[in-house]
Amino acid sequence: MLKRRLFSLFAIAIIVVGSMLPMSRAFAMDNISLFSAYTRVTASPGEKMNYDIDVINNGSSIQTMSFDMEGLPKGWDYTISSNGTDIQELSVKGDSETPITVEISIPLDADKGDHEFQLVATDGNSQSSVPLSISVKEQGSLKSELTTDQANLEGHADETFSYTVTLNNKTTKTQDYTLSSDVKDGWLVRFLSDSKSVTSVSLEPNTSKDITVEAVPPQNVEAGTYDIPITAATNDSSSDLKLEAVVTGSYDIEISTKSEVLSDTINAGNDKTIELVVKNTGTSPLVDIELTAETPTNWETEFNESTIAELEPGKSKTIKAKVSAPKDAIAGDYVTTFKATADQASADATFRISVETSTLWGFVAILIIAGVVVGLYLIIRKYGRR
């Protein structure tokens, strides 16, 4: 009997003490669930990410709830809307669902990595939630940046090196940037935005702009690697980027004669050998140089070598060209154009050839004239006395 009384008193004490303790357990909202097809996404600092979430009421009565975001990193912000209207509370009819949009604003200085949080819906007594996550793919910062996908370009000495760089304003203010380059060795650098030459650009917060940087090498630049440093500066900060130009050399060629005289004479029906000089005046080797000639009608040209396999910079090669004039060529000046052509460069020389009558025919003409004169003299002498 005594045991029963002691047990009853103990049970009553437990009930009384338990009723005095606060309720700390959160129960799931009856018949309410939150659903999102995409709960883990990837973003960059400064971006805004949207989650489309369905609030589902599986019960038969209306459920009214408010929302909160738990575990959101410091400095991050969010808004909740439905049908384009920002909301604080939502009522969902029984046996129906209502879509909401959660927009997460990622700050510019967000840390790289995975950030997990959850959207919580509560009616004051119980709650339901859906876990969300954003993976920030790069370390954020509150600064300006100059970047490019291709900082190194290779080209010939007579080419313009063209780079595409991106200027990013990763700050919370509009910035006016002055563009400049501290390039040396006589290089010329210019900046283009929207195909127009510029020296400065203005960017709104968290925006970027592509800028074309053109670097023109000086004349007679030597082959080698050259740094092209550029800067985008504001009143209180600057961003630098080093571009690189690899000059492989220049291509140029000349063709002339050994005496540098571009004229000669020839007799009709005869030929003339002209010594041509082909010279590589560039700073890179030339290969497969082809020799050709454009001659007057019925004239012929023959080269002792019609192709030069390779010609080093500063070197020259003598080519003999035999020009043949037709027998019926009329006395006068004729033009022949000699060409030296490679894949990288070409040159031509205009050669003037004067056709003269043969000296043999001159003697024949003199003899004929002399014979006529002698014949007239004899006729006059014979018949003149009568």
C-alpha cells in the first residue's frame, strides 16, 4: 500500500515539473510542405540567384504562414515574392499550392565555397523548411579588375597586336577609369571601346566592359618578347594587367639588277641576259620564292633558276634572266616586269628594253644607197654629153 502511494506521488511530481518546463521542440506544420526542384546552385560574387519554391497545403483548411531565412551568411540579403509582389505572409487554400520566388543577393566580397541555409515557413507554433545551398565559384572582393583570356599574342613586326581585356567594377559605386600604358621601346598603344578610340570609361557598380587594346610595334623592331603593361585607374585605386607581344620578325623582299640599272637595249630577233638580284630585306627567312616575268606579246623570258628555296634575312641571290625579242619587233621601247613572290612578301621591278635595228641591215641600206648614187652618176655621165 505504501509503495502505491509513493509511486503515485512520484508520477504526480513528474507531471507537475514537466508542465513547468518551456516547450523547445518545433513541430512540422500540419499538411504544409516546401518544394524546390533546384536546391543547390553555383554563382559568382555580386550575382542574384532565384529559387522557385512551391508552398503545398495538403490539408483541407486554409493555412497562413510567415517566412524566415536561417543560416544565411552575414552580408547576404534575400527577398520573397509571389506573382511579382514582395510578401511577408502567405495564405494557401486547402488542397492547393502557391508558388513563391526567393531571391538571394550575393555580396561582391562573398567568400569562395559552399554556403548552406534554409527557408523556414511558420505559423507561430510549428514550422516547415527546405534546405538551400549556393556554391560561390570565386573569391569575391570590393575592387576593380582587369582580366583577359589571352594575354600573349605572336605576330610579325609589321602587324598590329590586338587584345580583348575585360574591366570589372566590383565595387558598390560608379567608377570613372583612366586608361593608360607604360609601354617602352617605341611601341604605340591605343584603347578602343565600342569601336571608338578612348582614354577613359565609366562603369556602374558590379558591371563589366570589354575593351580592345591595340599595340603597334615600332619600325625595324627586332624579333623578341615585349611586355605591354596597361592600367585602369580611378582617383583612389587602380588595376594593372601585363600583356605580352612575341615578335617573330618582319617579311620584306626586293628585286633589282646587279648594276641597279633597269634598262638595256636589244636587237630584234636576238636575246639579252639580265642579271637580277633578289634580296631578303626583312628580319625573318623567306621560303619558296618564285620568279616570274610579264613580257610584251611574242617576247620570251627564261630564268636559270625559277625558284629560290630559302633566303635568309639580309641575304641576296643572283638570278639570270634571258629575254628574247621576236624577229619582227619594231624599233622602240618595251617594258618587262620581273616579279619575286613568296607566301609572306613579294616585289617587282619594271625593266625597259629598247629594240634597235640590226647594224647589218644598216650596212645593206648604205650599200643600196651608194649603188643608186653611182648608177645615177654613170647615167648622167653617159647621156649628159649628148
